[in-house]
Amino acid sequence: MKQRLITAAIALPLLILLLGLAPPAIFTLFVTLIVFLALVEFNRMGMKQEQVFVQWFAAALGAALVPLFYFNQSAWPTVFLTVVFLVLALFFLLRPGALVRVHHHFGWICLGLIYIALLLGHLVPLRMLDHGRQWIFLTLVVVMCCDTCAYVVGSRIGKRKLYSLISPNKSVEGAVGGVVGAVLGALISKLVFFPAISIWSVVAVGLLLGVVGQIGDLFESMLKRACEVKDSGNMIPGHGGILDRLDSLLFAFPLVYYVACGSFGG
């Protein structure tokens, strides 16, 4: 707990300053770094100590996708991912390692490119929208409130298992509490720093993220169970790995971006 509090006391003010004051170019570099570190962690989680150079090489390629979002050219990320896939396919063909695990290693690395680089890369165009910073803060507040309420409700009155195969400690009651908490977080965001969003839009966003955020959490838990690890890594003292902190947000940010571009207004 002491480690958690120290890490939070340092990280949260830095994150708030970065989102509030940094220009889009600096913010893009920050997201690029996070994607690189998350991919290194993800590749190590799935491939252990095998083909370490490939793990880092693929992480660097995946991180290179993020700056392309900054230039607002919708075709570039698709072209880049296509080229990266072909480069990695050639790389594995020339350096296959153990043949019985090629399909697993290649598939795992390609999953990371979509799951981490592509999904989290949506943070960059989201930041450059009108009210982009407010949308990002809203997402963070909603997901935090969802996680907190899900834990409190689940630990106090949770009885029915939500998905015991993947996450035996989560309950249906906790999941419902998380959705309610997400809506409350969205309403608080509107009152405190995002008055431009309508009440109906903010409730809809809260409901959407309350569900999607918990699905993202379960998805990462499934991957960790498949890899037989408790935490995705240990890069954040007291909190586990980067992916352990991003799991809900990876599914949330892309949806928030398209919502912000659409009927709810940017």
C-alpha cells in the first residue's frame, strides 16, 4: 500500500500536468513511450525469454505507429500496420526459432500491435479534437469511478460470480456497481470540467464505458491467465505492470474517440 500511495502521489500530478499543459506533439511522444513500454511488457508476458530481440524489435515497430496518428492521415496507420506485418513475417521466416512455437509467437506479437499500439494510439487524435483534453479526463474519471465502485460493492455484497473462469473475485453485483459508478463519474465530470456535453450524452457515455471498461479488464485477465502470470509486469511499483493499469482504458479510448467525433459532439 505504501508503494501504491507513493507511486500515485508522483504519477497523478505529472499526468494531470501533461494532459492539461503539454501541446499535442509532446503528448504524442508520451503516448509513443507508453505504447513501447507496454508492448515490451506484453511481448515478454507471452514469449517469456524466447527471441528477446524480436520482442523489442516488434515493440519499437508498434510504437512507431503512434506518431502517424498525429498527422491526421486516416490511411497511414493501415498502410503502416500492413508493412509491419510483412516485415515481421519475413523476420520470423528468416529467424523462426523453435518451429512448434512460431505460430504462437508471431500471433502474439501481431495481437500486441492491434491490442496496444492501435487501440491506445487513438489517444492522439482524441487529444487533438475540440474538447479533447476534457474527453480524456472524463474517460479517466469514469473508469476510475467504475473500478472503485465495482470493488467496493463487490467486496461488500457480491455473491454471484461474474466470470469465475477468468476472474473468480469479480461478482455480478460488483459489475452493476461499477456501471453505476461510471455514470456518476461521467456526471461529476460534466459538473466539474466538461459543461459542454449534454446530460443525455454524458449518461450514455457513462453507461458505455462502465460496460466496455469492465470487458477490457476481463480481456486482460484472460490473457494473463493464459500466460500463467498474476501481473502483466512490475514496471509500476505497487501496481504491477503498465497493462494492469491500462486494461480498461485500452477498450475505452477508441470508443470515446468515435463518440466524440459523432453524435455526442467533439
